[in-house]
Amino acid sequence: MKKLTLFFAIIGVLTSCENNNLTNNTAYIPPAPNYSQENMWFTILDDNQSGVDVFYIPSTWEFDWFTKDSVVCHYADITNQEHLDDMSIEMKKVADYMADGNRFYSPFYRHITLNTWATLNEDTICARYNKVSLKDIQQAFNYFLNNFNQQRPFILAGFSQGGKSVVELMKTMPENTRNRMVAAYVLGYKVTANDIATAPWIKAAQDSIDTGVTICYNSVSDVKYTKDILCKGNVMCINPVNWRTDSTLATLHDTITVTLDTRYKVLVLDGFDGSYLPNILDIINTGDLHGIEPWVYSECLRKNIKQRITAFWK
């Protein structure tokens, strides 16, 4: 069954990952993607001669599932067309604004399932992510650089689990590659002090036109709904409506106010009815507004991507 109802409630939450031991060695791991195959990519080549490349990492769509032999799997299966179709929903919607005038590349990968995050067990989450999902993203990004990018400037972006993957890629990104990065967009996830200690070149955006920086934000209806797995330890946040890092109020769509809480490093939305967002395993969309991150600010992000590209070329 298609999980279209999850479209506004995608989750790919991670925590800091240090323990690489799998907690369930009997689980099935699907075959790895081959990124030389065209069907392992969602692409839109809309370059207007002044654009750049966008490498976008989607979030989590699948629940745990079972093989014909009743073995559980905690990953999306890139040989399952339904799983590819699910990821494509997000890729297409994000490409509506990120591919505008740019070349857009988004890899299918074996993301961890929603049930993995619902365990809230850091060892389990980290072991599964590091062993499979992160390796896929690293291989996809290397293939992108070596076969598609052709030394062009690029934007790195991702939502939720994809946002965490953006941070992980930046940690090992060499300087000659970082010099071509227009900006990194971490939508609906966090950047911690430990992340920056590992990679001091991860720097927070301060306005709408600085380049080589990271745009990071999470949205809630009240700070009491912040989720540790998304926000705890976050050290950066910027308001994508007014591109301020202070508490200056901004108005979105004439009816929604967006205020950055400088203590919790989250965006607080007033006037937004998030009641339609489905509760995901009692950990997401239960007071927070995680499911809206790439969509509610889409026109702000479309404009900002163009602004940063223009600034980068200058």
C-alpha cells in the first residue's frame, strides 16, 4: 500500500552515531544500489546556464517489512518498485523548487525504516544507519562528483534522515570540494557542537546570501514539543522566512508567524494548523511540525537558492 499519507510526515531521525555493532544480525539487508545504473537516480536537468548542481537526499518512507521467508528488514529495498515510487514522491516535490534553473540529482538508497527510529535506541539506530544507509549515500555522492558534477558548483540538501546525511557528508568533504559548495540545507534536523568539532568548516548561515554555509532549522508549534532526536544539542538555526538568526518575527503566507527561539534553536509557528499531520509511531508529528519542513517554506527556499547561487557566482 502506498504511503502517500506520510508525504507531509516523513521522518529520518538520527542521533550521534558511535556504536557500529548491529543489534540484530538475523535481519535481512537488501542488495546495495549500483549508482552507475540510471534507475538509481531521480534527475531533472533544468540548467539555465547560470545554475548549479543540486544533490538532494530524501528522508525515510518505509516501515519494517518481511521477506518471503519471514525475515524482518529494517531498510528500504531499492529493488522494490514501490519503495522507489515512495521516495520519488518526495524527490519530485522538492525538485519543483530546487531544480528550478539547476541540475537536480537525488539517489535512491537503503534508508532505515520508521520502526528503527521508533525504538529510540541509539545503538540500534546508529548501527543500522552506519552499516548500510550512510555507505549508500557516500557512494552516491562520490559517483555524483566523479560522473555528473564536472567540477561545477553544487548545493547539498536533505530532509530529516537526509539532513543528517548532509552533515555526515560534510564531515569528510575535502577542501577542494567544499570550495565549490554554494550552501548546505539541513531541513528538519540538527547540527551539534560535536559535528562542528569534527568538521570546523561546518558554519551556520547568518543571512540570505552568505555561501559555503549551512542552513538548518526545525519547526514546532511550541518549544515544549521539541524532540531530542531532532533538536537536542542543536547549535544553529536560521529563519527561512526573513533569514534572521535572532527572534525577529516573520510572516509566512499572510497568516502564519514564524519566530526563532534562540534558546532552543527552533522555529515556533503560530497560526499554522498541523492537525492533519499523521502521528508517526508516537514519535513524530505529536506536537512538533516535522512533516512540513521542506514544503511550508518551499517558496522561501526557491528564492534563497537563487540568491545564494547569484552571490556565489559573484
